[in-house]
Amino acid sequence: MTRRGTVSKVLELKEMTKEQIESEVRKILDRLSREESRLNSLEDTYKKTVTDFNCKQDKGCANIQEMELFHDYFSHLIREIDKQKKVVLRRIIELEDKQKAMLEVYKEKRLFEILRDRIVNEETKQTEKSSQRDMDFQYLTRRARR
């Protein structure tokens, strides 16, 4: 296999790797979006519950059982929000890692494209030199016959 063929095969592999990583990045972005929306939903629920709690307190009709219920629910929501923040943070780190990998694949692919272009230019120059030598030889042999 020629150098050009080898480089072309490597470029095909790099292209497949690039497409695979881009697909993974899209999947991670989708998951991140879902996780962030879940976090926002939890935070909205927490804010709404705080508002409800404040209204109950302002009315002055909150008894101890309701207070304990609110306290337990607030504790549960805060734990869930903390868990969800950790999940979102993990997804962000995962996304950053995949983006770094994607950048490396882009760089490698570009390097092989440059290498392929150089090989093509080199082959073209060699072909032109060879063609020029043949024309020179034909010219000189015709001239020598005269």
C-alpha cells in the first residue's frame, strides 16, 4: 500500500472516531439537559414549598405536626437537590472530558490531512519532474537525429 493509501485509511479511521465521539458528546449533552431540568424542577418545588410554609406561618395556624412535616420535606428536598447537583457536576465533567477527546481527534485528523496534502504535492512534483525529463529526452533525441 502506498503512503497516500495508508494515510487515507488512517484518515477514514479518524473520521469514524470523530463521528463516534461527536455522537457521544450529543448523548452526554442530552443527559446533562435532562439532569439540569430535574434539578431546576427540584429547586422550583423547594421555592414553592418555602412560599407555602411562609403563608402558613403568616396565617398563624401551623401546628407542630405540620411544622415537622414541612421540616422533613425541606430536608428531603435539600438532600435531593444536593444529589442532583452532584449528578449534574459529574455530567459536566464527563462532557468536558469528551470535548477534550474530540478536540484531540480533530487535531490528529487535521495533521493527517496535512500529511496527505504534502504527499499528494510531493507525488505531483515527482510526476511533473518525470514528465519533464521524458519531454526533454524526446526533444534531445529528435534533435540529435537531425
